[in-house]
Amino acid sequence: MGSRLPIRIRPATNEIAVSYLTRLAGLHEMPFTELWTQVSRPRNGTSTRRLDPDRFAAVVDQPRERLARAIIELRDPEPDWLALRHEPQHGCQRCAAAHPGGQPLQLLGHHRFVCLRHRIWIGPPDLTGFPQPGLGELPEVVAAQRAHLRLLGRLGPAATFDAVLTGFLICAHRWSAREEPPRGDARRQWARRAQQLIPTGTELTTFTASKLFAATYPETVDLAEVLGSLHWRHLAAGDPDMQRRFAAEIGRRLGQPDYQPQITGDAIAHWIDQDCWRPPSRPLHDYRTQRTFGGPSYRKPQPRNEEARFTSAAWFAQHRCGGDAMLHHRSLAPVITREWAEQNTLFESAVKATATAPITRAQSATRENQSTAARFAFIRPEPAPTDYLADATEPAPWPAAQPRQDPKPRPWSVSEKPYFTPRPRRLRRRRQF
């Protein structure tokens, strides 16, 4: 048992134990490994050490009950791990000023994007070390966080998580288009906010993917109110007239009154065809099942992330469209690689599939006599299956985890085949020997 530390500090809300111990070690000018040895014990007779709650409380000189209300690993009963992000991140930098020893690492909920007290964008987990942007000139982003919290109270964490990520996915696909958006289109608002957050000419130093999520956040939450509602999901899964009513509402919220879902390049059509009648998607990971849970380390950004950020910044500087960077951000993976979606070895194929609505031969034949303008419009001719929607309730619970299938082997490209496939002449030579 280690000795009690003379300096007592208050842990931040949902702070991970490693972050709290690191701050304590810094204030006491002692190595972290020395402090970690005092608050942990070997697990199952191995050299691997895990946090011991009783030792932890004794060394930091805090009641265990008080620590359990703040340190995420000590929570009793355990929280809803699926409602929290699977990797820790820095919260509001101004709120962190009240905690000595460094900025705490916290496990925030999926619904925490803005610090309402200080009007600062927190965003999804991104590269560390970049200053968090203020939202003083973007009040609509702050208002969207309040609407997000109201949506959470009405739909619950499962449906809200799925609806908001799907909203980001739809906005990202639409923001990938290079053509000039029409008047009133939401893409004009995204460009205006992006100019505030990432001014033209400063992309290489100010760009982060998290700021792109901030630019689309108000419209994302606006879409999520429709995507997560059982009423609108029933319309999206219904007959052609019901689908048109749903599409008209989506178009109104995106600033396109004449919007029609398209077969290709439209994530809304794909959601209507494949996802609206199924349960919400679960997060791919949770913090409780990570190898680092209760250990002396945590998952950190990899060095290659900086190179990826620089590349995305260079592309964004050329066309000022942030959709591609958003689509490749890891926070959207749960709605890109859904459990029921066709598995793709290449992530690019999975991203492309989320904006494509497959049609049958019968549907293709019925479109032969249509005009060219309407030939590629998507309308499902019959209602979708109602296995889930028939019994669904609000708020929706988390669906049971389903085993994921291994992806199919990646097919060889044209350039690879000559290297790996023997030519007929070479085969004849081999047979002679």
C-alpha cells in the first residue's frame, strides 16, 4: 500500500483514471510509473497491472464514493458504455482551467459537441494539440447543441446516435459535390461557416476535420429530428406517396424544396432503401472492452494522422468542399459499415455504397419510357419490410450485437494480374520441365 499524497485535487467529470493520475504525478514531481505501482495490483498472477479501487482511493486521499462519481473506471453501477465514446478526449479548454496539473482526458457522450457555458466547439475525437474554435460568431451551432440534447431526451441514446451520424453522413456526401449550389441550399451555409472556422489561405495550419463537422452541425441535427423519429421512418419505409412526403420534408430542411432522391450519389436514397426500416446502428467499439481499460495507458492518435490531416487540408484548400474529409473520419464508421451492409474490403467501396440505391431489373425496365430527367430518380415501388418498425418504440433501446462477417477477398486490379497470374506462354514453358 502506498502512502497518501499531500496534494488533493478534484477529478473532472468522466475523467479517465490515467489522466487523473498523470496530473497528480506532475503536481508531486514524481514519475508516473511510481504512482501507478502504488494504485494498481497484478492481474491474475501476471505482470500486467490493473487499477485497484481501494488502493487508488487510499493513495489519492479521496473517498471511494466521491471518486466513483467522477472517475469513469470506478463508476458503480457502470454507465451505459455504448452511450459514451470509446476513446477519451479533451473537453472544453476553459472548463479544464479549473483543474490543475494539465487538461483532463474525459470520456464524453456521443451527444457532446459544444460547451454551452463557454460556446466552444469540442467536436468528435480529433488530433490533439489544436486550439478549440470559439463559436461566438456562429450562434446557430450552439443552438444545435441544445436541440441535440432535446432530441436525446425524446429518442434516447441509441436512436439519437444513429440519427445524428446519419445526418453527418448525408451532409458529407452532399458537401462532396463540386458544382455551385443553388440559392438557399444548405451547402452555402456550410461554406460560410467553414470560412469562419478555416479562413481561406490558412488551411494548412488551421484545418481539422472536426471543424468541418461544426460547419454542418446545425443541419445535421435538423435532419436527425426526422431520421430518428418513428413517424418519419414509417413514411420513408412506406409506399411511393409516403416516400415523397418524407423526401419533401428532407428537401425543406436542406434548402431544396424540389428535392428528389437519386439512385446514384445520394445517401438519402440509400438510407430510404436499406436503413430506415432497420434498428439503429451500434457503435463499433466501447471503452469498457478496450485493452487499455483500467491500465496505465490509453489509445493515442497515431503519428500518421498528422500526415493525413495535412493531405486533407491541401485538398480542402483547392475546392473548399469538406465532404471527403468527413466521410473518411473514423467517427462516421458505424453508419458506413453497418452490420447488415454488404462487406467491402476497401473502405472507399463502403463509402461509395452509402450513396447508391440498388434497383432491380424490373424497376430498370419500368424506367425505360421515362424522361431523361426522371430516369435516375429513386422511388421504392413497394413498402419496405416492417419487422422492426412494427414493434419499435421511443426511446429505442440499443440493439443486440450481431457478429460481423469477414469481408470478401479484394479482387485483383488490371495492373496486378500480370504479376500474379502466369501467362499462357509461361505455363507452357513450365509444363515442359
